[in-house]
Amino acid sequence: MTVIDELDRGIVHALHIDGRAPFSRIGTVLGVSTQTVARRYRRMRTQAGLRVIGAGHLDRDGHTRRLVRLGATPAAARTLAQSLARRPDTSWIKLLSGGTEILLIVRTPRHADAADSLLLHEIPRTAAVTSVSAHYVLHTYLGGPTPWHGQVAILTEHQTRQLEPRRDGPVSGRALSNADNALVTALQADGRAGLTELATATGWSSATVARRLADLRAREEIFFDVQLDDTHFGITTRALLWMSVPSSQLDRAGAELAEHPELAFVLATTGPNNLVAQVMCPDPGALHHYLTRRLGGIAAIRTPEVTPVLATIKAAGRITAELPEPPRATHHRRVEPR
């Protein structure tokens, strides 16, 4: 798939607004048929890795998230990243720098005895790991429930209002609970799964699934994110920004960064670099322009560390790439002239 046109961008933007919006509503807003939207969606799902992912609200699901940065030997970093990707408690695993750093989010239950097992026991015992730093994710300014629109934000305000999730019916007082785990797990696999599929996954009736899903959405206990291969939108240069900001200016800087379309996520964390973001640009020149003109204009941010992102191995709960092994050296037998 080499061409993403304006209609494709409109569909992706619509899914950012409401990941479960019916194709019929998206078609009405975009001025095309339901069949056209469904066909385009299936094509992007097959050829561009488009996925809608459901998840519990980051601040209300009873878990703590840590941003972990690992240094590793070049020969072992790929294997280690893919091994970490198979764990259910990891997400957003990225290979950084020259293939010698790994970034990941580790999700652990609050107050659990084994919460630190991965961080404090398993990773340090891996001989390939040369350094470990782990910090709490304190706040999300951009990402998760506030997704990146970036290169696909082309719908008008009127179209956006037409697509915003509808809040029909009464809202209960019941928050996300263990009984909802099967529902959330099914939505993580496919945020657009039908009621029949979700009923099978949960053991509930379709009517119960519909009521509970509507209730959780109305209470903002769950949200829907959109994932796809952004190279189809002209993104070829990605980097992580590690920034140090005075605490008194952290909220202001984070909120300002969240308005930048070049950024995919912005997180406040503990540690010396208390603001972390990912920038996505069409080429290195555009990255330079962003760093010098836009990021450089925020006085609170001084001398940010910029780390290239080589690959995203795992996104929100799904392995997105299997890294190819580096090419092996070819040995040629020298043949002496006769």
C-alpha cells in the first residue's frame, strides 16, 4: 500500500474521534457510502496495520506505569526487545539509538507484592543489559485517552462534532472492575469487535455487553486508540525527546507540547528528565526545524536529549514488528591466480 489519500486520512481521523463509530456514520460525515468506508478500512487494516485498540483509563485501572530505559549490547538488544514484547505487562517497546537502547512501558498492579519483579529481579539478571533506569509515569499530556491526530487531522470542527461519541441513557455508578477484565481484553485485541464477539468473550448477553460498554464509555473508564504504520503518512524520522523542566513550569510546558502535531505522546515522569515525548517528522530536516523553531521556543526546556527511534516492536498490547536479524558477514574463499 503506497498511497494514502484524503478519504483514508478522513477515515483514520474519524476513528481517532470515535474508535467504534459505525461505518454508516463515518460515511455520512465524509460524504461517501458505508461500503466505501468499510472497503477502505479493510484495506488499511490489511496493508497499513490499522487497528482500533480499547483500553482501561490510564489513571483508573488500578495499575502503575513505569517508563523503563535499558542499555543493552548491540548483539542482544533485538532478541531482548522481542522477548520483552511477549510479556503481558509491557507495551510501547521501542529500539533506540544505534540499536543499543530499549524503551518500554511496564504496567504493574498497585500494591502488588510482585509488582517490581520485572524491574528489580529479571532485567538485572540478564547479562545483555548494561544499564537500567525506571521512572513512574506521573501524567499523560498527550497519548492514550488524548490521542495523536498528527498527519490525519483534516476534518472540520462540524465534522468532528458529528463524530463525537454519543452519551445516551443513564450512567451507573459502577467503575471498571475485575468483572470487566474479559471485556477490556477483547477490546484490546479488536476495539471494533461486534457485540456478538464480545458476548462470546465475556459470557454475557449481547444486550448486557452493549449496556456495560456504553456505561464504561460514558464514565470515561475506557478509551479507544488508533494504531497504524505511519510511514504511509510520510513519517520516516522518529525520535524521543528527554527534557528537564522546572516543576513550577512542568504543566505549562506539557500542555503546550500536547498541542504540537509533530508529537505522538507527551509524558511527565519522575527522574532528571521529567518530560518525555516522541516526535514524528517526514525527514531529518523537518526534525531539525522542529527542534530549533518550535521546541526551541519553549523557554522552560533547555538542552533536550534527542534519541532516534529505530523501530517500534510492540505498541499498546500488540507486537507490531519482528526485527529482522542483522545480515551475516559473507566469507569469500580467496582463489589464487594460476
